[in-house]
Amino acid sequence: MSQGVIEQSGAGENWGWVERIDAALNPILVRDLRVWLRSRRFLLVLGIAAVLTQVVTLTMISAAAGDPMAGRTLFYALVGGLASLMTGVVPWMMQGGFMEELRSRSLELVLISRLTPGQLVRGKVASTVVASFLFFSVAGPSLVIAYMIGGIDPVAALACAAALIVLSLLSAVVTILLGAVFSSRSSRLIQLVPITSGVVSTSSIVAIADPYEMGHVLGRPGTVQAFAGALGVLLVFVFFLYAVATARLSFPADNRDLGPRLTLSFLVSALFLVAVGVPLAVNSRAGYDVFPDNPIRSAATGAILTFTLLSFLLMNTPESPSTRVRNQWPGSWLFSLLYYPGTGRLCAYLASHILALVLGSVLLDRVFHPEGVDPSPTLVVAVIAMGLWATTVLAGAQLLQHMLRRFNLWRFGKEPRPLSVVEVALLWTLAGLVLAPAAAIVELDPISLLLSPATALLYLLAGLNMLGLESESADPGAAAGVAWILGLIAVPCILFWVHQIRKAAMETRILCRDRKQPPARPFEGGEDGNAEQA
Amino acid sequence: MTRNTELVEVCGLTRRYGPVTAVDGIDFRFIGGQVHGFVGPNGAGKTTTMRIVATLEVPDAGDVLVDGVSVVDYPDQVRPVLGFMPDYLDLYRDMTVLEYLDFYARAYRLSGARRRRRLDDLVAFTGLESLLERPVEKLSKGERQRLGLGRLLVNDPGVLVLDEPAAGLDPRARIELRTLLRRLADMGKAVLVSSHILTELAEICDAVTIIDQGRIRASDTIGGLRGMVEGGVRVAVQVHDPRPGELEHLELHLLEQPGVVSVAHTLHGVEFVCQAGPVERADILAGLVEGGFRVTDFHVVQSDLEDAFLHLTGEGEA
């Protein structure tokens, strides 16, 4: 086959170091930075951040004159503000462009070049991180001033820097994943999702690290391990989301490597479990039990974790593979269940989740309680809880949609459509609000319940003492931190899961009787193509 | 640019979307040095076919071979020699023309001096020299289409697939696009272009495939398609100030001539379809004059691609 561009980069050329660097740069990174640095919106936000930083610095210094801890207070205030920017605002700005690329299908043309989906995702993450560090640099002088004033523990400063980097990566990759997964028409509203993720992830770190008491907390046995473990978990999670986003951005023609990708997903899942389990086990040995001696809570946490992982695993499948591609992978008969619209897929999802619960419960129950606590009641409770949880969400979605249609509020456009991410997020928030009174009963932080309904359910069961659980934990702050992390992990996957169920229900016309055309999918047909499909 | 001679074969291509069969076992081929038109009404399966050729979709059955290499089994090998221009604008509005082309050149792993040379070539070929620093959002439709064509050629592909490239262009931009496509074919590239502007295709295409309801209705050269429609040559005859009954008399006279298949009335004369050659047609003209008909016009009517399209898709019969 003759080929036009045979000239490969660098062949027979003497390059200077500038050209070498230029050749090594990710094209997406180059393009995004060019566009961002010309964007008035970006420059405006950067300018506002700079002004706010200076105002905060001057205000706090003047207000705390003579206070030996003024530097530390200023430092953590700046870090908190930066965390919000790097995990919320920057990904939000990035997602706007990414959604536009997906909507206009410009990414198709990028992906049929020599740029791989992996390079695309890496480029997007890199550009977000670089933009985040532009914001960081804005606060640089103030941070130096804070350090010079004194009162800052270098270890705590390093921990904060590490946390900021990880959070920036996590927010970027979550943003990309959400952009790649969801094809919501309410693109403006969907941009709120990364902000939520940013707030949740920042809260997680704050809850664990407790920066105002960093020195004290660091002195506790096991806390350093917990902090490192949490960062490790987040990093592994970043990698996992990266893999999923890459897969979601692949074309059907590139999805013939389904088997290896699923294998990779399993491996990453195992890594994930190790990353969670080891720090927790270390903590347990060190006498700083994140989870009290409570098999049911441990098992249910494991179940939630495994459920989350399996959900992502199940999501890591082609959007619309042809029968030809499906048949090319020998083990595809199992996963092909997922492709069949309607009840079959729904059942496959539910069955796999229940399986995940059982396996997860057994695994973690054994890890944390090797002495041998009878896992049977644990499993039953976990399965029932998760079943109730899923059913509640689905029923809630149906009810909400029914109400909206009943009062003529549903047809935002001309065509019926699936629930958007924001609507599902709203449902979760409502679920959290319902559970909040339970939090009051057991004196838990209601904010954590709102952010993590799954954890809320767990605490609800504990709080009601229905199952003979202990309602006290060794350290509510640390437990809430871990719960928040779990919630952070759970929220995007739950959103997608509900979205998938919703789509399956749409296809079986459970929720939408007058469906006229299939829901829009990324990378399927042009306008003409859609007309052809219709 | 290099001279390419790819042969693209579409073999038994089928693509279904649920119960709908968008493309139903179609076969056709096009080669380097040729502009191949792809014509069909809305929903005929053009875009689906082109997206499969461009490796953006996978068929349920059949395959597309680019020089014998399957786009289904080896998309990564085929993509470097394929250029696809979709029917939507992919343009990043916040970038300048130069940045846009530079981005795609980077995406195709062109670096350093090679990238600069390539961009220079593209800019010169598409006539975008004066627009390099202009933001994409401020380009006219024709300029954007030229930029899209530049993007298409970044990797100097041998096979170009263009979905409705002339849609929405003004006449001048259409002529420019037509000229560029012809030049690309002359370079040896295989060009597959779909369009609803059939007269445009007739002027630039060497061959045309007509698709309707997911099936190929015809695939031939322009001349071949015309012959397929008519079954002969259509000839228009006009007479000066026809007297009452003269046209009926003319009709009867023509029907008696050898090779004349059918005759129909027009405003000032008749049109007849003749399977005979030029010599026989000259004899018919001489016979008309000798018969006392005051013939003011006698010419062969060139039917256009539109006739073929309507005929083959059955729309003309309605």
C-alpha cells in the first residue's frame, strides 16, 4: 500500500534541543495551551485568582500581626483556595472545550490520525495540570511569604503539595471520563459535575489530613500510612479512570482488543484493592483502626468498593460494537449480554453487581477478620442493602420522570430524553437529604452523608442499630475521610450506572412509550447518518 | 506530493442499526487518479458507507479493502493513507488557520522542518496564504472548506473520502473546490465524493455510484449511466411555426424511421429517442427536410446525471 506521509519525524535531520522538545510534546497539550492562553475567560479567571490571592494575603497578615502561627494559617488558607481552583474551576473550564469537541465530533478526526486515545487523554490531563500550575504560580509569592513568616511544618507543606498534584490529576481525569461517557444534551449543566468532584475530593483530603491540626495528626500512629494510602488510592484511581476514558474514546474498529483490556481492568482492580487494603491493614495493626472491629461495616465497605470497581469494569466495554467485532473475542459471550438492549442487559448488570458484592464481602471480611467471623449474615445484609439502594435509585428516577411528565415539565426539548447527569446527581442529593435525619440520630456529619449516599446508608444501618452494629468509630474524622473517598469513587460510577439503567429502560420503553429515535451516542453517524439510522 | 494509485474495493458491505439496515451488501470500487461520485437520496446509506471506509464504524458484514488491506481488520494500517472530510465542520474556532493545520500535522507525527515544509505545501495548495493568522471562526464557508481540505491532506493520503464537501458553498467556492479535487485526482489520488449537487458531480466525476435504500442501483462511468437511462440518444427537433396537425405528422414520420424508439411532443417540435448512430441521424434529418418540414433546430440532447439519478432511484417515475 503506498502511503503519502512516509516521512517520519526526525529521519535524517539534525535537530536542536528545542526541536527535540517540540517533537516530544503532546499535540493535544500544545493545542489546548495555545487556545487557553488566548482565551479571555481563562485569563480573566487567572487575573481574578491573582487579585484574590493578594487580597487574602494582605488581609490575613495585617489581621494576625504578631501571631507566631500566622504563616501557617495563611499557608493553609492559600492551599485550600488553590485546591478548589485546581480541582473545580480548571477542570470545569477544560470540560467545556472537551464537551464541545465531542459534540461536534471533532475528536473523530483527531483519533483517525496517528494520535491514540491514550495520547488524547494524556494530553488533556497534561494540559489541565499545566493550567492548574499556572494558578499555583499565581499564588507562589504569597506561599513564600507564608513560609517566611513561619509556623509551617515542611512535612505538612510537602503533603499538601502532593495532595494538590494528585487532586489535580484526579479532577482532570474524572472530567475527561465524564465527558467521554456521558452524552447529555444539557452540556452546560454537566459542567457542574467536575466541580462537585473537586469539592468532594478536596473535602476528602481535608478530612484525612486535617491541615489545621496536621502536626498533631501526623503524630498519631498509622495516620501517615492512611494519608499515603489515600493518595495511592487516588493515583490508582486516576490510572483506572484513564484506562476507562481511553477505552470509551476508542472507535468500534479499535475495540477488538476487548479481552486484553478487560484483563487489564481486572489487574487494575486488584491493584486498587491492594492499595486500599494495605494502608488499612497497617492502620489496624498500629492500633489506629479506621474501621472499628465491626465485620459488617468492613464487609459492606468492601462490597461498595468492589461494586464500584465492577461497575467501571462493566462500563469498560465498547459503545456499539458490531456482531462481527463481538464474535472476534472468544469470551465475549458473557459480556455480549451487556450489549443486548433492555431487560437482558439490565439483569446482567444487576447480577454482576450482586456477584461483586458477594465476592467483595468475602474478600475483605477475610482480610480484616481472619479469625473467622461467619460471613453469611454479612453477605445477606450487603446484598439486600445494595439491592435496596439500586432499586431506590431506579424507582426514584422513574418517579421523578413521571412527575415531570405529569406536570408537563419533562419535555425540555421536543424529544423525550434520558435523565441527564445533573438530574441523577439531584436524585442522589435528594437521597442524601432523606438520609440526613438518620445522621442526626447517630450524630454524624450530615455533609458526608450528602456527598456519599452509599456511606450514608451504611451509617444509617449502623445508626439504627438494626443489625447490632456499633455506632461509634475509633476516629470519626478519619472514618468520615475514608467514607468521603469511597463516596468520591462511588459517585461518578453510580451516576453512570444509573444512566445506563435509564438507557436500558428507555430501550425497553419502560420509561418512554413514545420514543421516536434511539438516544444519541458518541461517534455514531453524522446528521445524514442519523437520518439514515432513523 | 506523491503519486498514489490506491484501489479501494467495497465488498458486500452491510451495516445495521437495530432493525434498520442502513447499508445492505453493497459492492463498488474506485481507483487512484479517479474522482468517484457517490450519489443517493437522504437516508440512502452514503454517510454510513463513507464512515466505514474511513474506519469510523465497523460493518456487520463485508469489508472495504484499500489496496487489499482490510479497514476492519487493520484500521491502523489503513488510516495513514486515508483522508476523511465529514459533512460537519470539525473546526476549532479558537485557533488560527496556521495553528489548526499545525495541530493536525503534529497529530500525524510530523515534526521540525518536515512539518514546516508540509504546512507550506498545504497552504500554497489550498490558497490560504493570506489567512494564516486569521481565527478559524472568522473564515467564510468556502475558506473553511479549503482549510478542511488542507487538514485532509496533512498526511498526504492516497485515498480521499469527502462527504458532501460542496454543500452550502457559493458558486465561486464550488468551482474552487472542484478544481482542487480534480487536481488531487490528477496527482493519482483516489477521491470518493458524495454530493446532492448532481450537476457538479457530472462535471468532475469520472464515475458515479448511485445508492438508494442501502443498495447500489448503478455504478458506472458518467457516459455509461446516461446510456443506461436512455437506451439511446435523445434528439430534439424544432420546426418553424408549425401548422395544425404538422407535429402529429412529424411524429408519425419519425416513428417510421429506422432506429427511432419513441417520440414525444415539445413546445415547438418533438423529441425522439434514437438507437441509431450519427450517420443514420443525418439521414433522418435529410428525410425531414425532403418531407417538407421546416426544421429550425435538430440537436442531440445531453441528459445529465440528474436524469440517471431519478431514473435509477425511481423518483422520476413518480
